[in-house]
Amino acid sequence: MTLSKTRNNGMRYKGMVAHFEYIASVRMYVGEIINCPDVVSFGATSLLQLKQVMEDAVDGYLDYRKLQLSEHASATVLERY
């Protein structure tokens, strides 16, 4: 499947929404998660690979946020003493 440079597409995974497009000049699909406060982007050379890369990006982001929250909770508990 070949997408035009201007046609936007979307994917969903674990509640996260991503838009992506095909950039013909570099023969790559590039995308970004659009419903999170941080910038999470990804890229791949095929749609099949793009799906996996997007899922890996979401999983990595969710793991990062989970770690951040647990570190914040630990610091908050220590501040009380």
C-alpha cells in the first residue's frame, strides 16, 4: 500500500492515538502519538513494521510514565519524613 504525502492516517493502541503519513522523498512512514502530553514519534519503511514500531513506542512511553509516577510517589513519601 502506498500513501500519498498529504494523506493522513491513524492507528490506535492501548488508548493512544497516532497519526502517520508516508513521505515519498525518503520512502518512510512517520507518525506521532497525538493524545499524550509528551512528544512520541516513530518511523518505519513498511506499514507492517510501522504497526509494530508504534506499539513499541506506546509501550515504551507507558513504561516511562509508570516509572516517573513511581519515582514521584517515592519522593513524596520521603518528603513527609
